Amino acid sequence: MNVEIILNSIIDSNKKEQRININNFLDKDQRDELFQQYIDSPKAKQSYIHLIAIERFKPDVDISTKYNASKREAQIITRSIKNDPFTFTTTVESSIVSMDRIVEENISNDNKDSRLLLQFNEKWLNKFVDYSTILQNLIYVFGIVDNNLKFTGISKNESGGFFERFLTLWGKNEYHNGEAFKNSEMVLTSKMQLYIKFLRQRGIKFESVIKWYFDTYLPKYLGIKGFYFGRFNFEDSLRSRIMMLCVNFQRILKEYQLYSESGEINSEIVDQMKVPHLNELKSLCDKKYVISGEKMQSAMQQIFSDQSSFGHISNGLSFQNELLKGVPVSCFKNFNVKELNWLTRNGFLTILKGKVYIFSEDYLVMRDLFYNDEINYFWKDSDTRECIDSKVKLGQLSFRNNLFTRKESDYIDYYYGSRFSNGLGIRNKYLHGSAENISKSQDEQNYCVLIYLFCLLIIKINEEFDHSQTLNENSLIII
């Protein structure tokens, strides 16, 4: 039986089960033997070997078979990079220098390489090293969230290339960590490693900043009591500090869940709680994130996607860019009539005096949703909110009242949890005795990841308390 046919049937399946059952035609030993033969075959394709290595099967594939698949995949990738004359590399360099601007970015390209140089103002960072400004710097200087306080480490919709978006075989439980994701990850990690080192050289450990926020800032300035960040011994090894970060991350998640449900934190109850799933953590506000319904998703796909049937209208003009000015009906082809009629009938587009228009507020809301998946309602102006509210009444949009966006939850789970088959599982590796083979450089990388995930958690929790208290005047971290 052809392994590629088996794996294709898995990927194409519409079943919602988390795990895969192919026992109807193969027992476990037959299946694993077939997989191993495929791994050893000189004609094996990297994409299918990758699926054997990371996908979840029921019963589980033998661990040695998965290991062999991982090794073979690495060999194929190394060989293809070495032999490919068109391999393009991207590098990121971050530095703190004396300059006038707070932040400066420069990009240089040659035939095969792209280099991003990030520079940060040394005088500013040296002058402001109090804990509240350190946290504000993560927002306004290092930009780990955007101006709507949504995490910037997540790649936007349609940001990947054509091959990555349409031809890559992704497992059913696999996190999509393609080139667009890796580039964002590289930028974020470079900035955070630079800031961690900068503060360490000045005797400031990020754990102290995190502990100050939960143990001092919340009760003293916002009157929120009960959060606790455990004690740290900075003389401990980096690996021990990573373990303590994992333990404290889990505890803070439980404390926030209890507070959001009951309005107070009881440490004895927290001790008995299970660690909540990230998508179970609720917002303290009635309207947090805006998401699109099925009709809205179809409309956005037709208007904004680079794969839309509208494509480019006559004279090479972009359909979505011209809608605000009005696109003459005569520009549309016969095969566009059905889609155009559907868009106008459902109120997404309007025809006036022989031209097709989209209202400006509709355009801004739909475009934001299409590329960013969710909108943070609180940070929008009154006109945009009015537009959103009207579409909620029509059933085109709805609200998610959660602490994190869906993509933020997925991102954290990819690094920290065990939900994804290709996830890094930092928590389990360090808390369950699976970190012995992790290199020192990987320890440093994982420490950096945990620090900025914790800082993201702080920003999200602080946003909730600020909003629920109508931007409390005592707030030191004004966001």
C-alpha cells in the first residue's frame, strides 16, 4: 500500500478527531514497517517524511520510526539547501547605539541575502530602567504588541509565499510555522535577547520585573490582590530558572482564571485547580475581540484575497484599492457576475450610478479582519465601533470575550504547551525530565521565549484591569 496515499487521505479527511485511525486496513506493526520502508527509500519526499515525524496517529507510531523520520527529513533539507543555487537567507541584527531616534530599521538586499538591522536608542534605554518603563518599552520601543495590544510575533494572513500557503502539506494537528512565521520569530527573538542582555548588564533580571508587576504593582496601584510570582534564586542555573518560569506561568494562568470567574483569588483554591487551556481564559469586558461570521469570511476572501476571482480589474488596477473610488460595472467579466451580485445582495458592496463601491468604514473593518483575523474592539474609534455593532446585529460579525486572540493562544501553545504535533513543548520538556539533550544555546533561546510570553501575559492582564476599571488613574503602565 502506498504511504503517500495513506497520508494524503489523512490530510484530506474532514473528520474532526484529534488523532488518526487507519486500523481499518493496517495493524500497527504493518503500518510502522511500511513507514520505515518509505523513510529508507531514495524516492521518499520530504513533505511526507515530515508528516510521519510529527503527525499524531492512533495507535502511536513507534518512537524509533518517528526519530528516523526526523533524522531523514533533516538530511534532505540540508542537502537541498546545499544544492539549491536559489536559496535565499534572511538575517537580523539588533544593536543599542547612540542616535536621535528611539528606534530605527534598515533593510539591505543582495542577490541571495536579506539583512534587517534594528537599532535602539542607548540614551533612552539607559535613562529609563525602572520596572514600569521597562514594561512600557516592550510595547512602545521593542513592539512586541501593536497599537491595539495584539501580539506582533504572529504572521498576518496571506503573508507567506504561494508555495507555503497552497502547496505545503500540513498535518491535521500541526502549527503552521512556515517562512513568514520564522522571519517574525527571528525578529522578535533578536530584539528580546538584546534587551535581556542589556538589562542584565545593569544588574536587572527580567524575573524581578515580572515579580514586581504581580506582587507589588497590582495590589499597590490597582488594588488587585492575590497574584503571586514565586521566589527566584538568581544564582541558580539557567535551566532551573526556566523551570521556575514554567511553574509560575502555570500559576498565574490559574490565578487569572479564578479572578475572572469570582473576582478574587484564594491561594488554596488555586493550588487545587487544573491549569486552564488558554482559550478558556475569559476577558473581564463585555466586548473584547471581533471575529467574522461565515458570510463575512466569504466576502473578505472575494474582495481582499490575492487569489480572488476578481483579481485585477481592467488597466491593471487592484480591485480592493479601487473600490473606495468606485469600480465601473463594465470592468467586471461575465464570470464575476455571480460573485458581484452576492456581495451587493448581502450589503458588502453597493452599486451607484454604474459604479461598485464599498463604504470606507466597512472597508477598514473588513480589511483589518482579513489580514489580522480579529479586531480589538476597545481600541477602535466611535465610527468603527458603530460599523462593527451594526454588522454584529446583522450576524456578519460576533464578539469573543477572551484574554487572548485565537492566534495568540495558538502561538503560546506552540511554544509552551502540547496541543500541536510539531509544538516545542517547553513546559513538558523542563518540568517532566526531558531536557537533558537540550543544548545551552537552546536553553537561552527557550528562556528568551518564556520571558516574552510572560511579558505578553502581563500586557494582556494589565489591559483587562485597565479596561475593567475604565483606565484607572493610578495605572503606571499606561497602554
